[in-house]
Amino acid sequence: MIDVHAHLCFPEFDRDREEIIARCKQELAAVILATARYDECIEALKAAERHEGFLFPTLGYHPVEGTEREKVIELIKKNRDRIAGIGEVGLDYHWVKDREKQEKQREIFSQFVDLAEQLKLPLVIHSWDAEQECFDMVKGRDTNIVFHCYSGPVELAREIIQEDSMWISISTNICFSKQLRKVARILPLDKLLLETDSPFLDPDRERKRNTPWNIKLSAEKIEKETGTPKGKVLEHARDNAIEAFGLKI
């Protein structure tokens, strides 16, 4: 199993991060360390160095929560050979409704798209309520593209999976999202990735902290929706992650 998007360097894991990573090593083949801010990027690089060959960081600038953009860009360039990709980056029209602020998001996102193409690094996209625009901005670009925590329409998902270098990442949100289950039904196995977005989107809403091994629960839900055995879902999602991010594990 591979969780392709987990924020293990968020404060929610400060008290027991190494214990969580130890259990991850028992259950998963690898974890992609997602980042949203400069400080998180720094911590992800440190964690990946401690757990080389298991934790693979992507360095990003979240459209709402991102900090110190120029420092993030320099960090990406400096660590090009140590990271699995750029992200999360993108557009967020769920929280940002102001058109001028949305335009600024597009300018920044375009900068990171260009950087990913220039450095030949995979791009991990945050696209909440802006899925179509994100797709339009990256279609035809020469790099691998991952639509993180996809929650857009089925019709757009059909377009995304027609692109050779694009994958859709299904989060543990599928455990309580009818819309996401509809998307999962039309996804071919070679276009599927699995993620938890830990510590968010815990399938047990009372527990309030997600963990990477919960991608098993997503695979179980996909089995119920599609009839594809859980083990096969996890196997294909793992192989797709290795391909999409160029992992060496």
C-alpha cells in the first residue's frame, strides 16, 4: 500500500510522529509526505531524511494556507533530486470567492505548473471547487499530474483519465461521500491513487485524526462499489503511485 498524500508533519502528529511512522512501515510500502507551507516543507525534508526510502516529500504552496512562496520555490529547486514532486499547489474557490484573489491564485498556480514542467517533477494539485479550471491549466503540460483529493464531477473525471500523464487520487472521503463513490465507479484501475490527506478526512469522524493505513478502508469501499477485490485495488494504486511519482522503493 502507498498513501500518496499525508500531512504527517502537521502539529496533530507532534506528540507521536515516530510511532505513527513505525506503524506505517508495518502496513505500507511508502508514504508521500504532502506539504502546504514553507515550515512544513522543511520538516518533511527532515523526516524523509530520517526515513529514506519510505517517506517521500512533495514540496508545496497551498492556495489558501501557503507561506513564503519564494522560499518554497528555492527549496524545490535546491532539493529537486530529493523530492517526489511539487505540491500541494493549485486553486481553491471553496474558501476564496473574491475574483481578484482567485486571479492571484491562478498566477501563482501557473508559476508552479511551469516549475514542475521545467524540473520534470510530478505536480500534485489542490482543486477544491476549481477542478475544471485546474484541468484546463495543466492539460497538455509535459509532466505527471495528480489530482489530489478529487471531489469534482464525474464528467470531468472522464476527461482527466483520458490524459496519459494524469491520475485521480481518491481520499478516505469516499467512506462518506456519495459523489466520490460515483467517481470511483468510472475510474480504471490504472488511473487510481489512494490517499488519506492525514490528519484530515478520518473515516471515523469521532476520532478526528486520520492515519495513512486507513487507505485500506477506501479500498474496501471501492470493492463494494465496483466489485474489484480490495487487494487488487490496493495493488494497482501502489503500482500507479510508483509510476506517477517515479518512486524507488
